[in-house]
Amino acid sequence: MDLVSTKTKYAFLGEWNKWTAVSQQRIDSIVTNPEKTQTIITLQGESYEIVQLAVYHHSLPSSIINCQISPSNSVGQLVITPSDVFCR
């Protein structure tokens, strides 16, 4: 019996430099498309704030992604696909 799913492609580990890595004050939503090929994590924060997020991705080195919060709506988005992790 295989106890580890071979479908696991990534793990969102949360804010790199915070005691509480995932909080309701920072993470507004986590949405995965129906095909399960893209996940968008919406962040809240201060305009121009840089949020450091830790992500494990099967095809990339484990990394810290710097996401900047938009000055227009105080929101940032981390996007995870089968081949990439980026902020917009």
C-alpha cells in the first residue's frame, strides 16, 4: 500500500519570517482551479509591502518567494502551477 500520494506537486508553507506562518489576517483566500493545475493564494497587506512566502515545489528548488502587495488595492497573489511559482 502506497501511503504517500504521487500526485503531490507542491506545498504552501506560509510566511517565511512569521511565528504564525498562515494567518487569516494575511491569507485572504486559496483557490484551486477545477483541473487542479493552478492555485492562487490571495494576500492582504500594506501598499508596497514585501511578503516572503515559503513554497515547496516538486520541480523547483524549495524557495522563498517575495510577493509585493499592490498599492492600488492592498492585495498580492501567489500563483502556483505545475511548472512555476510566481507573484502577480
